[in-house]
Amino acid sequence: MFRIILVNTGSNVLVMLVKLALTFIMTPIFVSYLGNHDYGLWAMVGGIIGYMGMLDLGIKPAISRFAAKHRAEKDRVALQQVYASTLIFTFCIGVLVSLILTCWALWFTGWMTPDGEESLKYTLFLLILAGQMIITFPGYVTVSFLEGFQKYYIKNNITIVNSLIGAGLFITFANPDNALLVLAGVSALGLSIKYIIFMILLSRPSFGAISFKGSNFSPSKLSEMLRFSLKSFVQGLATRMESATDTIVIGAFLGPASVPFYAIPMNLVRNIQGLGWTLTHAFMPLFSDMAARSQQAEIQKIYLVSSKVVAGLVVAIGIGVTLVGTPFLALWIGPEYTKQSDVIILLLVMFVTLPMLNPFSSRYLTAINEHGIFAKLMPVSALVNVGLSIALVKSYGIVGVAAASVLPALVLHPVLLTYSCRHLKLSVSRYLKTSLLPLLTPWVSMGLFVAWVRWHLGIEGYVSLVATVISGGAIYFVMFWFVSLTSDERRFVAGRLRR
């Protein structure tokens, strides 16, 4: 079990690191070639398409779950039914989204087009995305099957190669006149090829010999999966509202050219969130297995120690990003993108790290089928977020939108912590005392050092930036290992890493 967790988590982390490196390299190129308007438009349209993606009713996690279940049961008939039924369902969704984008492209591109420019470029841009949707939605089925079969490393290796080739093609063929169309075309071509490769791999005997046959379509199987996916759909919709609405609100009220001043810091900060979810992803089946064996004491031990490790690392990175984010943006993109960036980055870091103070709640509650609370509370939090964003953007601009994300999170996550601890059969005070309180010393020590370097010595180039990050990280890890962890926990963590 731990070997599978290590391989899959390591593969997921590798993909995240490659994407982070590509983001570092490509974002200045995107901004330079696209300009503020087209870059902001790319982010806005991506958010809108993300909303359209919710039309699949959250079926992707259900596909992974049923694929894993039926494979373990050696039920090939059910596997083929899941594959055929969900491919047809998602293809229909893809066609619907494609038709919406096509209508948008043909009749409603006027608001996207800057004054004095032709709308043809934006029409072609949307038509390219419309064609991509027909393959993208069925492609999600192949990805979910590979995850259900615990083939994360195959999926991730192909994704890495695909991303590198896509970046190379953009650099080779793009220029300031065609950048938006090249970006859309490279994205559509790369995703289409990737999903076709996944489909071919699934048809091979070593991957399960899963292939599409229309006769395997089963309305009852599809209905069963959609009933299971309802909770995931509601939770996913709320998450989408929180993550994608901000750029749409900013673009609608302040114009697409204002979006990069929020989207670029958010893309930087979102990597912190991605790291947290990546580190916790593989623990859900572990908790499920242990709960079935009634190993509650062992669950508590793993939950408390793992929470300390993950929360300590993620929040420490968040503190570092808060303190060096503005100097990094000035070096990375340009000083013109640092207006109010200290406040914006601080608010965004608070938004993404608050859930990481209790990083395993979703994984554990899903494992024991008690994750319905997310479907109840997260939509309320998301709606409050959207309402506050619209209310505050007029008076406070981008800072108001960032603050709107934090305020409901300050109420939501203490409630989720209380609920998680109740099912873990431990008190909130014990969780705080065991998992979070010991982290204060390394967090504060590292934060004070980095703040001293920034405001007293200064960060004027990448060399001083990297030196500050490495030094701050070293201070954190030494303090964490010797102050935050007990001797038993040090032996526990070292043993788990060796295994």
C-alpha cells in the first residue's frame, strides 16, 4: 500500500514540478506575446469553459471509483459498460459545449474585440476551442480509467512530454500577431493527441483491454454512476465557483486587461494549493482500508503526524511566497505587475493555505463516506465569495476580489475541522496542540529571517532571491525536525519514508 502511495504521489509531484517550471519559463513569454488584453481573455475564457465542464455532473471521480471497483472484482462486463456509457455521455456533453462556443464565436465576439481591431482572430480562437471540446470531454474518461487502474505514472509521464512539446511549439511558431491562435491551437492539438494515446493504451491487454462498443452502453449503469457523483458534483461546482469566478468578475467589471494583475499572482499561489492536494491525494484509499479494519487508533496517529508534515510544509511555502512574491514578480514579469501585489498575494495565500491547516479532512471524510458536509457547506461559501467579489470589486478593485475569497473561508474551515475531529474521535484542542502548535516556531523563525533579508538587505536579482529561499528553507527544516517533531514522530516519519 505504501509503495503504491509513494509511486503515485511521487509521479503527481513530478508533474506538478514540471508544470511549475514551465509556468516560470512560459508566463513572461505569454504576457509579452499576448499582451494584457489577450492574456486576460485567455484566463477569462478558461474560467468560463471550466464552468461548462461542470455539465458532466462530477462524473470523473465516479469513473475512477467504479473502474477500480470492477477491476478488483474482475467484472469485465461492468468495466466495459462503465467505459461505453461514460464515453457516450461525455461525448454528448462535449458536443453541447462545442455548439455553445460555436454560437459565441459566430455571433457574440464583439465584447471580446478591442476597439479598432477585427473580430476574426477572436472568432477563430473560439472555434478552435469548440473543436477541442469534442475530444476533451470523452478524454476525461480515459484519464479517470488510468487513475482507477492506479496508472498515475503512465498518465503523468505522457502529460509531461505533451506539455514540453506544446511549450516548444508555441515558442517556435508564436509571435505577437498570432500568439492567441497559436496558443489555442497547440493546446487543442496536444490535448487531443494525449487523449487518443490514452484510449489506445487502455485497449492493450496490459492495461485492461478496454475498448468502446456502442452495445455496451447501459442506462442503468450510467444512472448508478451519476447518483454516486452528485456529492462530488456539488463540491466541484463550489470549488469551481471559488477558483474561476474571480477572473470573470474582474474582467467583467474592470476589463480583460486588468485580469493579469490578479491571474498571474493567483497562478503563482495556486501551486501551493496544488502541492497540498498532491501530497494528500493517495491517502484516501489508505484511510478507507484502515477504517474497514477498524484501526481507529492508527488512523489518528497517521492523521495527526501527516497533518503536521503537510501543513508545516505548505504553510511555510505560503509564508515564503507572501514575503518574496513581490520581488519575484518584479524580476519575473516586470515591476509594473507589482502594484498592490503584497496585499493581493497575502490574501491569496491565506485563501489557499487555510484548508491546508487541516489537509486530510476531505480525504478522510470521503474514505468513510461522510463527505456530504462539503456538498452542504461549500456551495454556501462559494456563493458568499461570488457575492462579496461583485460587491467589493467596484470600490476596492482587485484587492476587494481577493479579500472576498478569504472572508467566507475564515468561517468554513473551522467548521470542517470540528466535523473532521468528531469523526476521528479526537478533540479539536488535541489536533491543534499536536499538529499545528508545534509548527509556530519554525514558521515564525523562517518568516522573520526572510522578512529581514527582504527589507534590510534587499532582493535585487535571482541570485539573492534563490539564496534567500534556500536559507529560509534550511532554517525551517532544521527547526521543524528538531522542534516540531517528537522523537517518536521522527522515527515514524523516517520509517514511512524508507518504506
